[in-house]
Amino acid sequence: MLKVYSAHWCPHCMETIKYLEKNKIAFEVIEIEKQPDHIVQKVIDANGGEDWVIPTLELNGKWREGKVFNEAELKADLAAMGVV
């Protein structure tokens, strides 16, 4: 299942979640600030190793780094990940 590493205060996370819901894509929301260090480190690594950026997506070991919400770009990235 698609994992969405996010925070409730992040507008780009909320837009990403709305998009997934609207398009009936199954996903699990993972609040980044409530995760243990080893999970946070995976998100940091997926974002270039400097810091975590959200929303970061992961499906079966394929990662999409955190980006501002852009519907067309998200759709393309989800297709590249094999989500849709």
C-alpha cells in the first residue's frame, strides 16, 4: 500500500491526500513527527540526506521525495511508481 509521510499542518500533504481520496487510491498516512528515528531517517534519505521533506511517498521501496503539490506532476510520479 502507498505510504504518505506527512504532517497534519502541511498544506501540500493535505492536497496530496485529497487527490488520492478523490482518485480512490488506497494509502496509509504516516505522521512524520510521531515516527521513531529509523523511520524518519528513511524519509531523510529519500529526500537527499539533509532533512525530511513532506509529503514523501513510498510504495514497495520506490520513493517520491517531498514536493509542493502539483496535480499533473503527482499523477505522473504515481504512474512511474506503479501506483496507477
